[in-house]
Amino acid sequence: MTQPRTLLAKIWDAHHVADTAAGATLIAIDRVFLHERTGASALKSLAAAGRPVLDPARVFAVMDHIVDTRPGRGDQTLMQGGQAFITETREAALAAGIRLFDVTDRDQGITHVISPELGIVLPGVTLVAPDSHTCTQGALGALAWGIGSSEAEHAMATGVLRLARPKTMRVTFKGRLSPGVTPKDMALTLLATHGAAGGSGYVVEFAGEAVGALDIEGRMTLCNMATEFAAMTGIIAPDEKTYAYLAGRRYAPATFDDPYWQTLRTDAGAVFDREIIIDASTIAPMVSWGTSPEHCVAIDGTVPQGPARAHEYIALDAGAPIKGTPIDAAFIGSCTNARLSDLRRAAAILRGRRVSPAIRKALVVPGSMAVKRAAEAEGLDKVFIDAGFEWRMSGCSLCFYAGGEGFEPGSRTISSTNRNFEGRQGPGIRTHIASPETVAASALAGAIADPRERLA
Amino acid sequence: MTPFITLASRAIPLLRDNIDTDAVIPSREMKTTGRTGLADGLFAPWRYGDAAARTPDPTFALNQSQAVGQRILLAGENFGCGSSREHAVWALMEWGIACVIAPSFAPIFKANALRNGLLPVALSGELIAPLAWEEITVDLPSQTVTCGDAIHRFEIETEPKEMLIEGLDAIDLTLKSRPEIDAWTEADKALRPWIYLEKHA
């Protein structure tokens, strides 16, 4: 009988190529995904050093970060100088022989939305991308994590990365979520209770009844914010839902009948370096009050005492109720919450209603062009447009401010994204992150609102 | 990579927790696909009273006269969280910073720093606070930070330490293991054929 192992240990051991003289490990990398913001930089640097991409067939690239999201878009971007990132990524991808999902490609979308859609990420694989939210893809049972440009070059040139073995943490969500409470609220609860550095040094496996009950898209939302927890990544063991989701997708196997796939789970009795248990039934819709994702409170709570800088930037005092805080703008998008199920739940709240006249900008940016087409087939675009939202092409859009399109100066936004950092959505912009339901309910109210009050 | 062995400098304090890479260098300051021209955008939201006009905020640590030419930055918990952009490391190094001392680092920032010759040193917050504006020496071979009579030891994994001291390029080093990598890949093709895709048309 072999020692019980965690899912991380199984994937790690299966990708172990060699130990280095100084105690690190060469870990094989199965998939690399690039985007235009950092991809051109990595590919150009490799080419300049005369280093070919070892296996271009396992490297993918997409235009998502600074592409225009207005209908009829081309290479022009609202960000000054942004076009060069697009054209240089295109040229470099072509030269390297890697598959690019270009601006006008019907499969274009946010990296972490299209990789699962196309079956590029698979259970048990190692996947890296020069993008911190690569942890999203751990929802499919992959060891997927964000790296820098130099490490992306390393993975492409050598097929491996030199790594130290991470510690393991299991976060178990017991019980079931209440109506109107979402995976976003699970992630924000973890951050509020254990801090933005709480996962430092760990790979976090999410487990428990509430995680198993999530659909694949919800699992991606939960894993998406593992990087906000300072974890190397998050991962969820694949189950029948995972294999049903992936079977037959373009780059995935047609079936997952091989017994191998059933081995990709943590064995009973496997020991983690740290365990956290959270009762999912006690989680309420969460919203951020400050400038770190750990600055979160339940929607019916009050702003706690935090760092003075955070209170000053966000202009909210300790003790103030978060609900009812007036907002100027609403954003539904990003690799966190812009998949079809997210749009359906937001649309269910908006259907037949109009955003408050206080809202000066409201945007929906689908996570991929496939999500956009599926939403349109259900008429969700009309629901959003009738409610006063703009309906856009896919991209990262205003999850961050790149210097082109922005919110009006001084805006306070409610956003389905992942980061409420100072200036993340533009200089001086005050961001409150929350679930798509909370964004929709707040847009209707013109103030931070509890989505449960809108549930029929 | 630039080797790192020992470094003496005054330590510039920026003792805030969770300094994210959007603060180190905002997306809008990443103007080209290259790795240079980034120092001007370093800490732009904090360093300039008006980022567009580049008016320095005199209260910001890096703008003070005693920060000129200094190479060590002190910071709070979880330094470099957020975006994976390696531009944060490149911007710090171009400005002159070669070592950041903080209680903890976000993992991607730490890996990026080590690959570029910027040393991340983890010390507890209580040990860091008294170092503010002091002349200190960071010595990698002995893994110590020295400030007057006080000597603090820090931990670093063996391989990154050796690579920093010798200024080794990670890719060159790994390519020496090419026979093992190729052998592993050939064996894996039989085990997991679905990993290996057809070349793109």
C-alpha cells in the first residue's frame, strides 16, 4: 500500500523530470498560454537570444488585455501605443509557430475563459501563463499558475521550470451556500478571514460539499482568487462534472474513459501542511470596502477599522454600513465573473428593470466571444441593454486601467472583478468588488445593494 | 543575470502592507513591449502628485534627498501582490533598487525578482522598522542583514542563492539537462498521448 497522496503531490510527481544539484526540481510544463500584454515581450526576448520554442504546438496566445471591446474593433486600441502590443504579439506568434486567437477570431476571449472552453487546460496537466489569474484554470483539476515573462521564456525554451516544492493547504467549504450567495462570496470570505497573504507558499486545494456542488464555471471563480490569497495557485479535484464539461472540446480528448482520470484526486488520509474549514451556510454576499481584496465585509455589515490609507483612499469611515454606499458606475466582466452563468444570474436581476439614473457608466464585457454568442442566443444582451448597460466584445476591459478607456474621474464603482487596489480601475477610482448579482442589484439601486432582496 | 553578492546602502522605507504591482508600476506606464524605459513610471501613483505632469510628491519616500542613489527598499507584508507583470522588477531595478526587504513576498514577484538579480529578503516587520533610512549591508553568501551592531539572518533556498551569487542564466543552466528532459518527454508521450498536439497549420 503506497502512502496516501494529495492531488498536488500526484501531479508534481508525475511531472518530475530531474532534481537539480542545489535541491530544486525540474517540473515538466504541458501547456503555455500567452497574451498580448506580456507575450510579445517573452517571444521577442527568446527570439533575440536565438532560442527556439521547444514545442510550439503546446503554446497558445490570445489578444485579451488591451484590445478594444467596442463593436467593429480592429488592432486600434484606446490605450495610447497599445496597437504595438497587438501587432508585435501577432508577428512573434506567427514566427514562433504558435496558435494565436487573434482580435477578430471567433474563439477570442480572456485567456482563462477560452482555455477551458477549448479544452486546452485538462485535469492533471501543468499549465503556466504570464498572468497571475492563471490559477483560475485549477478549477479543472490542473496545476495551473501565473509566472513572469522570464519564466514563460524558460518554459517555452526548455519545456520545464526549476521549482521548489510548494506546501499544501486544503480549504474545505462544509455545507451548502444560501440562495443569492456565490463562489465569489466564498473567495472573499476566505480573504476577509485569513488575509491577502494567508496562502503564501501554498497550493490550495478547495474541497468540501459546497465546492463539489458548484458548476465548473463557479469553480473557476473560486480558484480565480487564489492569487489574491498569495497562493501559488488553487486546484479542485476533477469529478464527473469536470469530465462532462471537457469531453469533446477542441483540444481535449473525446472521452475520459481511461482509468487514469479517476486517479486525479487526493487520497483519503493524505496530509496537508495546513487545513482551513469554512461553513458555507454562514456565508453572506460579500463586498470589498477598502483597497486590498482582504478588505471585505458581508453586505449587511459595517466597515471595520483598517489601515488609515485604505479608509482615506476609499473615503469610508469605520463603522459605516457598506450597504447603501452610493455608486457611480457598474462593471460586469473579467476572468473572475464573465462566463455565461455569471451573465445569466446578473440578467435575472436586471430583467425588466433600469439602472439608477445615478449610474454614469454600466458595462457588460463577456468573457469570450463564445460566451457573447451564447448569451445573445438567449437574449441576455437585450436584457442588459434594456437595463442601461453597454454590451461589449470580449476582453479584460476595465478590470484594470491601461490608459485608454476609463471611468469618469472620481467614480466609485461596483465591479465583478478581482482587485480593488488603489488606482486599479484608474487614478482615484474607488472600486468595490462583488459578485455579478451584487453588481446588478447595486446598479439598479445606484448604491451598494443586497442581491437577495431582488431574488424572486 | 546581474550577480548579487553583497550590497551596502541606505534603506528606503515604504512600510505599507500589500504593495501591489499596479502600484509599483501601473498598466498605463507599460508603454512598450521592451524591458526598459520603466523607471519613470515606478510607483507613479504615489511618487507624483500629478502623474500626468510628473510633479513629484515631496512626502513620498523615493522623492526625499536621502533616497537618491540608494539601492535597498523596505516594505510591508505581501510585497508585489497582484499582477504577474515582471515590469515591476524591471522598473525597480532600472530606478536602482537591487534588494527589497519585507516580511513576505507574493510568489510571482519573488520568482521574477530572483530571475533578474533583485534579492528579496524576508525579515519580520519588527526587525525591518528600525532599518528605516539606516546604512545597512545585505550579504548573500552569509545570508545576513547588518545594521550597526545588529545582524539579522535571513533564509533563501539554495538554488536561487547560488544562481544569484554566480549570476547564472536559468535557461542556459536548464538546457544542460536537455537529455533528461527529452527522455522524460519521450516516456510521457506513451503515458499521456493527449498532451502532445499536432503542429498548428
